[in-house]
Amino acid sequence: MKLFIDTAITEEIREAASYGIISGVTTNPSLLAKSGRKLEDVIEEITTLVNGPISAEVTEADADTMYNQAKQIVKEINNENITIKLPMTIDGIKVCKKLSSEGIKTNVTLIFSVPQAILAMEAGATFISPFMGRMDDRYDSHDAGYNLIEEIDEVRRIYGYKSKIIAASIRNVEHVKEAALAGADIATIPFKVIKQMYEHPLTTSGLATFKKDAEGK
Ligand code: E4P
């Protein structure tokens, strides 16, 4: 499973990229607001840090305006990794179809059901983003997010859709494991959780013992 980082804080992206395991970046308007910077500035900087798909989300609701906004982002950044993140709405899917037919990478976001995933895959989305954490919250369940991804993956297999599944809204390392087991191609993960993936209490205690033994204590 490929690992993307889910943030618009470029210091986090720079640090995670130095670990050598990051293949792409996702941002959204809430993450951008936290960065306090303009979308184009942040995305432009990210292109210098990670050589992989970088999702920039549109904010317009109407299809024509959304399409123009997407084209403007693509033109301004002018980098083949730019991926236009689109909302799971009638307008968003219309724009997905249009951009996909023009060869522009797309990521349909806020997917919470298999029928929504089918719409996005039919429209030729490069990526679709089911949200694990928010699914678990909504249904007060530990496996709602897992089941959603597993079912989308099954439908994709039956019909031969090419869209890649990005497990989004990852809150903890358990979600990372579930995303992988459910068949996600990619998990987009907050920086804090990426760091937690390296940790296990037995690794920590094992290392302490090895260190002590190596020093002959
Ligand atoms: C996906 O691309 C989104 O940016 C993100 O994963 C949303 O996660 P949240 O539910 O923690 O806001």
C-alpha cells in the first residue's frame, strides 16, 4: 500500500518526505486554513518536496465555475503531479468526467457509500477517497470504514474500474492496518500517525535491552 501524507503544513511534508516512504500528498480546505497560506503557494512548494500525486481541492460548487477553478489551478501550478480534488456532488462528478477526459488527474473526495464510489469511478476518477474515520464516527462502529473500502474494492474488481482507492480520514495506526487489509491502494495519513507507525512498545524496550547488552552493562 502506498503512503500519502494528509496535510498542508510544508514543514511536516518536508520531514515525512525525508523518511523515504511518502508517494503523494493530499490537502483540503480545512488543512489549508490551518497552514494560513494560499492554496497555490502551498501546492507549488509541495511540488518541490514530493514527486507524486498532489491533491489540490476546488471550493466552487457549480460545475462551470468549479471547472474553471480547476483549470486555473492546473495552469498556475503547471506540474504533472497536480491532482484536482473534487466534491462528491452532481457538479463534482460532471467536472470529474470532463477533467478525466482531458487527461487531468482527479480525486473525488468525501465518499461514504458504494453507490457514490461507482459514480466517481464511472466518471473516470484517477483516485477516490472513502473517509474511514468519519465513517466510524457516523456509525459509531470500528469497522464501518473498513467495510466501505472492502466493498468498494470488490465492486471495482468485478467491473474492472481503474480508479485507485485512497483511504482517507485516517485517525490512528489501526486505520492504516484496516485500510491495507480492506484493499486500499493508498492511505493518506496525518503526520502524527505516520510517526506513530514506526512505534511499538516492544521495539522500544527491545532496543533498550540491546543497547544495555552492547555496552556490557
Ligand atoms: C482526505 O483527503 C482528507 O484530506 C482527510 O483525510 C480528511 O480527514 P478528517 O476526517 O480527519 O478531516
